[in-house]
Amino acid sequence: MTETKERTIDPQRFREVMGHYPTGVTAVTGIAEDGEACAMVVGTFTSVSLDPPLVAFLPTRSSFIFDRLRTANSLAINILAHDQEQLCRRLARPAPDKLGNEVWEPSPGGAPVLDGVVASIDCTLEQVIEGGDHYIALCAVQDLAVHRSVAPLVFFQGGYGGFAMGSFMIRGDQDLAPSVARAQALRSDIEALAAEIGGEITLFTRQGDDAVAVLSAVGAGTDIISPLGSHYPLIPPLGDAFIAWSAPEDQERWISRAFGASEQELATLRQRLDEARLRGWSLSLDAPGRREQLEAAVVEYGAGNHLPAKQREISQRIVKSAGYFPVGQLDRTARHDVATITVPILQREESPHLILRLLYPPAGVNGATVESWAQRLKAFAEDAGRQLE
């Protein structure tokens, strides 16, 4: 008998090395025993055997959705297409009735096949094997089909992208590589911060009039993820953590992009910049319908170049839907639903090239908790600035 020695692998090193291997992105769907259509996003799907035909995916052992899918008579593995990033994000959210607003049709076994996917595999769950902090869900293939012969959605180093012959492409500007490389120095710390607070924490760099995501992490119970290379426009009030420390002419140019804003709204934008500089952070609160309106406008902005009239229309929607809240009016005892808290990462008193955004942390917290989150992010950003220097 030979003695087996346990090896301790540093988690950060493990993620770093494994992150150099791209994976496809799938949505596993099924009808739970109570009749609800369920879906979960999986980046660990693989074929296993040709004879007999077997496939597998690896959900986390803490996944509530997988517990529901285990009760389904059949499952459908939906291979997502490169242009279904937003669908992926919607399905990844911890929300009830995820498929209620999605277009799908039943597979031969009755599981939901999502509209527009590359392919689907109709299967039955044969065996669930424990594998560390994940399960290995082994499935027998009953039927399969190609629905749209296009490039699949690919996950690589914390972000989503597409595939082009001869090269792997992450959507976004071509010169993201230096910012992404710098961001890796903060990865483990940002992951720990997301686990501490909850919600999603994303590091953004500025490229012209856009903020571009270079690193994201989520806390427990949060599936939202801002893909690497995803971007939003620096249209007021978005991006104030970049603009508040920039030159006065840059601030005025940012304010001028608030097409159709009233004098009162313009005064509020200037107040927002002043307050961000004074306190070192800014706050936006969530409200019913606000998230959907803002995300729809940002997605439309990112879809491509628009004529001036369309740009103005999108800008007006962003200005109206983003929920700025004066920090000075924050009630420490009242309950709040936070949309975002943003802080700059300052280096040598320059305009910030990086900002840190907390997105949709746990809802219904008092103002004192909101302020404690902001101070924690601010302290983190100050440490990050020193570390990057």
C-alpha cells in the first residue's frame, strides 16, 4: 500500500490556471415536479460517451435550482449562441419564474428548448455523483438537434465572448489586454469582497466615452455577472465615479450628453459630481421597473452605432431611469434597495482609470448598512490604488 499525500492547492492559483481554458455556456432546463419551468446557466457541460450516448454537467452542491431540476422527468441542455449574452444574464439571476418571459418550446421529453439556441440535447438524469463542492450530473441522451448553425457563447477568464476561426474574440475594444492583465492582481481580493458584501462587484476601465468591464465577481446567492468586455456609456448619471475627478471640461462634456435634461436635472448632475468628490463614492437606489428600463437602454446603446436622433433618445432614457440618490439625505434607519455604489481607484492624483461598482447587493437594508458598504468599498479602492502603483 502506498500512502497518498493530500496536496493543498492555492484557490487563487487554481482559478488562474483553469481560467486559461475556455468553456462553452449552456442553459439546463426542465419542468420540476410541481410544474414550474426551471433553468440554470452552466459552464461545465461536456460530452462523456458515444456508446451509450452520455453527457454531463457540474452544478454546485449548494444550487437550489439544481435541486428543483433533479425532480424533472427530462432535461434539455441548451447550447447558447454568441449573441445570447443577455439571455444568459437573465437566466443567471436568482429570480422566480425565469422562463416566464422567455420564448421556448418543449423538447421531445417535455423540457424547455429556448428560442435561438445553437443546439439542444434532450436527456434524462441517470446518476448524480459527488465531486468536491460540485455534483457530476450524468445524463443519458434521448434526442438532440441543431437549431441555428452559428458560433456558440464562450466563457473565458471571467467573461463571455464569441469564437472566430483562428482567434478567440472577447467583445469590446481590442486594447483591453493591458487593463485585464492589471486587474488580475486584484482578482482574489475582489472575489473576497463580493463574498463579504454580496451582489456583484465589477472593475471597470475607461475607454473614451465608455466604461468597460475587466473583472467581475459575485457573492453567495448572486448569479449576475458583467461579462468581460461589456460596456456602458458615460452618459449622465452613469460613470460619475470616472468623471468627478476629471478635468472641468471633461465634466461639462459629460453633462452635455444629458440630452433634453431640464435645468434642475443638470444642477442635480453637478451636485452628484460634487458629492462624489466630497465623499469618495456615489449611490443609486433601485425602484420597481427602473432596472429593466436602464438595462434595456444600455443594451440598445451597445448594439451599435446610432444616428444622432437615436443617440439623444437613448440618452434621455438613461437620464430618466438611473436612480441617483443624494448621499447626504440617506436615512440611516430607513430601508433601502441599492442599485449601485461606485468608487474610484485613484493613483497619484490622476483622473481615475479604474472604478469599482457594487451592483444589486442584498435588498432591504438600513442606511447605516449602505454607508458601511460604501466605506468598505472606498477603503478597498484606496488599498487597490496603492497596490497597482
